[in-house]
Amino acid sequence: MIFASGDGRLICGIHGNPEQQELLELVREYAARSATLVIAEGIETAEELHYLQKVGIDYGQGYAFGRPIPQPLDGYLGEKR
């Protein structure tokens, strides 16, 4: 699987910025043609999250999902051992 990442500068305020929306749409279209998934990084507000969901961005990361935890997990993502 291949991922393309859109960083926080592109995502910040995207719900109200047509230029950012156009750039993200170009990234999304290219990703679709090249079998690449898009990760939007730096999603901080519900408005940004809703816009990204509406336009079909595959994955997201940021404070809109929750704050980082002080002690990282061991990184194992499978079922409990």
C-alpha cells in the first residue's frame, strides 16, 4: 500500500479556503489514478474533519481525533497477545 500525506499547512482552514481545496483535489485525483491512499495530517477542527470526509480523504491524523498521550503504546496494532 502506498500513502500520500497532506500536511497541516494544507489542511488548516481548508473548509473555507477554495485554493487549498483545489490543491487537495489535485492530490486526491492523482492518488486515485496511482492507487495511492491519502492521509491528511494536522486536522484540528470538526469543520476540517467534516470537509475532508466529504471529499473522500482516506485517513486523517490530528487533534480533532484526540490529544497525544504522554506514554506511547508499544506499537503493536494486532489483537492482544
